[in-house]
Amino acid sequence: MTIRRRLIPYWLLAPGALWLLVFFVIPMGFMAEQALQSGSLFTGGFHFTWQWSNFPDSLSGNNEQIVRSFYYAGTATVLALLISYPLAYAIAQQSGRWRLLLLFAVIAPFFTTYLIRTIAWKTILYDSGPVVGVFKTLHLIPQDGRLLATSTAVIAGLTYNFLPFMILPIYASIERLDMRLIEAAKDLYASSTQAFLRVTLPMTAPGIVAGVLLTFIPAFGDYVNATILGGTHQAMIGNKIQSLFLVERDYPEAAALSFLMMAVILVMVLVYLRLAGTEAFMGEEEEARA
Amino acid sequence: MSNGSERTLTNRWRWLVAAAAAAIAAVTFTACGSSGGNGGSEAPVAKGGKPTGEVTISNWPGYIDPGPNGTVAEFEKASGLDVNYIEDINDNLQFFGKLQPLLASGNSGGRSLFVVTDWLAKQMFDLGYLERLNHADLKTVFDNITPALRDDPADPGRQFSIPWQGGLTGIWVITSGPGNEIHSMRDLFDPKYKGKVELLTEMRDTVPLVMQMQGADPKNFTKEDWEKAIEFLKKETDSGQIRRYTGNEYTEDLTAGNIVAALGWSGDRSLIGRKDVEWRSPTEGCDTFFDQMVIPVGAPNTAAAYAFMNFVYRPEVQADIADYVNYVTPVAGVKPILEKKDPAVAHNPLVFPPPSLLAPCSADPNPPGSPDEQQKVTEEFQNVITG
């Protein structure tokens, strides 16, 4: 093998690496620098002083919002998974034209901007509207209850907004599933449940893992749903960071908090991948074929 | 495939996935910011002259008469300018927070003129973010401005700000519902309206009204008064009494009937999609404010900004704006025009407030102390509203 041939994979990586450098590494550098500044906007601006105390300071008083972010993003991810798996399975079972139409239906809302879609939920869920009426009739909420400006509305908004990120990867992995393997399992006297648990689920695990990551991470940092659908006790950590940056103008603390949240997410992802098994990501299908 | 290379491949995958996850997290969390700024006295004077080309103006929503015969369209026709009028201001501090890093580097984000409340205009000028105004280029403005507004305690001699519209902060109620019984700040906190009232995210509107309710002297709010009021708000927020803190969006919740009353601005009727609403001055006293047109540093086409200021100070143009927005107009000579055109507005006490309405009101105050001490108060208030 010549050296040039060995270099080819690296050349192929170059555009992606450049992208990461310009839009990830460099901004991260700026943010790291900002997280270690001290001072204030009105008294001479901020200066770099290795202010490590910004990190613990940024956490104090924000525990509630952090816990809430885990709770909201976690619940939304689980709900999205429960909705997406059967849906993706059903879509993958359809023949060509129906499949396309259903996939289009999944993506169609994305032709409208995120913000407008979220604001639309305000109109759907308003206090004297039909949805709240049905909930009251079914005694799911008390007679003087409401959906807007509650945790329920924020979690519903998160689930709705990130649902396609769950459906599409799961669909992709189910669609690749070789149905003959399920037939084979049944030939070997597996019940439907066993075939699902032993064959379908492990083979579609890569889609689930990808979907969970793609849903949980943006949901965790989201602040739009809490702003629009939440009330006074639904603020997530994203809202706190927004307030620190835009209203309190405490840039160092805001940068430090953003950094810590990123680190938390990164650690969680690594732990998750370890637990889920990296094979889940590579796809056992490939290994089985090899 | 040997076992060894499979292991490395697995590892590589793991790191790629981790890097991708980190990238998503970074995009989610990264915001930007910068620092700096120096005093306003050395700020450059905005250049006048004959305006041509394009101009971008930022204002609050519903703050001008819209449509093909609206003021912006008329200004385009009269001046030959191409006007990009955007309504992207919903809260003073958030707007400033968004723009501050740009302004600090002498860039206005393409805007030639924007409208902020008097106290923020002063703060921005002190930071060197606003250009000074040349009165020779503002002839129509100074010919027509209400004499009482010729000078401003926050801007003596009108160095950097020209009034856009003024107003009062008080209580909007839905008169056909239980909110009709609300007349005072104290009433808003009655437990029977739990979860049915909203306050403003603007600290300088919400907190002073609460301080007045608690009996503090509006001419001299002390640090203790601010702290006591914020503590009270925290209690009321934690109990669920307050549904949300909002900018202009309180008008949506009133329209939908999600609430019975909200703190709000006297001229917002045009933003509320129902007739059975009424603005009331709280019995404990109200707030007044004047929003100001300013020219930011680095503004392109400042000649066009001057032209716009002069245009809206023509009484017949201002009459259209006053007729639509129903705020307090800063231009003299508008009332006689409206007497003919729209007598209801000419006799609307919220557009031409009589002294009896203004007497119990005081201007939006800043918290006492140094900028850093003020920032501390802001932080405490933010902690309440992002509970």
C-alpha cells in the first residue's frame, strides 16, 4: 500500500474536520476564555483572570432548573421512543407509495419553522379550548386546571418538536431489517415476543441509540418550549443561560454554566454508549455478515 | 477481520459518536458575548444630509400604523427610501442583551434607528453605544415636540434621544369576567385569581408597582424597598398566583381568555383581539415611561434616521400613529387633527392624559446604587421570574 493510499481516509475526513474546527473547536475556545473572565459590563468590561470560581458559582441556585431539564428531556425522550418505535415499524411495513407518503407526513411539519409550530400549540391548548375541555371531562385535570403554563405542556412540546429525530433513525434501522431472520426465528419455535426481543430489538438498537441521543441532547438544552408553553415554574437550564447572557449580562457565568452542561451531557453520552454497548451503534447486522 | 482491529474500530466509533454528541450539545448551548464600552460624551455625532438608499428601523410590535397607507409606506413614498421596518423588540433588556456584543464593537447590526425606553437609552449612551444628535438636522422634531418633553431628566438637552411614544403601566382587565373587580395591585394578588394573572418581565415596570402597593415612596425607592418587593414577588410566584411573566405576549393570553388580568401598557389595545378589556391605573399609583428613538453607533445611513424622526414629528403623520397605537404622543398639534378625524381618540384619556390621571404616576426608576449593585437587583428579580 502506498503512502498516498493510506492518506486517502484522512483527506476524506478533511471537510468534516474543518467544519468541526471552525464551528466547534474555535467557538469552544472563545467560550472557555469567557468562562474564566471576571469583571462587569458597566465597570470597565470583562477581563481574563483565570476566574475558576465562575464554575461553582454558575451552579449555585440553578439546581432546580438542572433537575427539571433532566426530567423534561428524559420524559420527552421516553415518550418519543414509545410513540416512534411502533410508528416507524408500521411505516417500514408499508409498500413503496404508502411508505413515502407516511414518511412525508412525518417530515411535513418541518416545513414550518420550529417557533411557529410551538406557538401553534398555544392556540391548541388554550384554557377554554376543546383540548382542555376534553381533559376536564375525562377528569385528567381538575375543573379549574389548565394545560398551558404547566410542565405537561412543556414536555408535550418537547416530545412533539423532537419526534422526527427519533422516528427517522429508528425507521432507517427497521427498514434495513432482514425479515427472513424473523422467519428463521419463528422456524426455530420462537414466539412473536421472543422473536421481537431476540432479533428485531437488538438489530434495530442502533436506530434507538441514535434516536435517543438526537432527541435527548437538544431537548435538554431547549428553552423555546419552556418560554412559550411554560409558566413561572417551567424554566429549564437553557432559559437560565439565556437570562444570564441576555438580561443579567453575566457572560462569564453564562459561559461557565454552558460549559458545565456540555460536560454533563458528554459524560452521560459516554456512559450511555458504554451501557448500551457500542455494538449497538455499529450494528450487529454488519458483524453478522462479516 | 481480526479481533484487534475490530476493537480499534469500536473505539473509533465511540469517539466519533461522542464528538458528534458534543458538537450538538455545543450548538445547543453556545451563545456569544463580548465586553467593553466607554463613556457617551465622546460619542460621534450622527451625520445628516440628503438620505438615499436603504434604512433599517427596529421597534416594538404594534407601535406604528401598518399597511399600504401606514406611516412606513408613506415615509417610503415621501422620502424615496427603501425602509426595512422590523418589530423585534419585546423587552428592553433582552433586546439590549442581544445587541450589546455588536454595539461594543461599534456595529449596530445594520440598524439605523431603534426605540428603547428612556432609562435604557441613558444606559446605552453612558456606555458609548449611541451617537449624538445634531439638532440642526431635526428641525421638524423641535418645531413640533410637546414643550414639556423638550428636555428630559435622563437626557438633558436631548443629546441622544427623541421621544417616540409614552405611556402608562397599569392593569389590563377583562371587563366581562371576574377580573372586572380588579382595581388595585393588591387585588391582583387575591388568591381567587390564582394562576389567572400575569406580570411583566420588565423589572422597572413590575417591581415599582409592587413597591407602591407596599407603601414605599416612589420619589425615593430604597434598596430595602426593592428587596422587599422582590421577596414578595417570589412568594407569589412560588404559590402559583402568577401564571407567567411576559413581554407583549400578555396581550395574547388576554385575547385567548387564559387570564383575567395582567400588568400591561396603556396603549396596547390594538394588540388585544377582544373589545371587553379596559386599562386601569392601579389605586396605589402607576408607572409612566417614554420610549425614545436613538441612533446606535455604527449606524448606516444616519441621514435616513434623521429623516424618519422628522417625518413622524409632522403633526398629520403623528395623528395617524396616535390614532392607531393609542399611546401618549410627544407631538404638539395632534389633538386638533384628531378632534376632526377620530374624536373618540382625541378624548381618550390614555392618549391625552389629563393631569388627574398622571398625578399618581411616577417614572420607571432604576434601582439605587452603582451599576454593579443595580445588576445584583436585576439578578434577584431574574431568579424570581425563571423560578
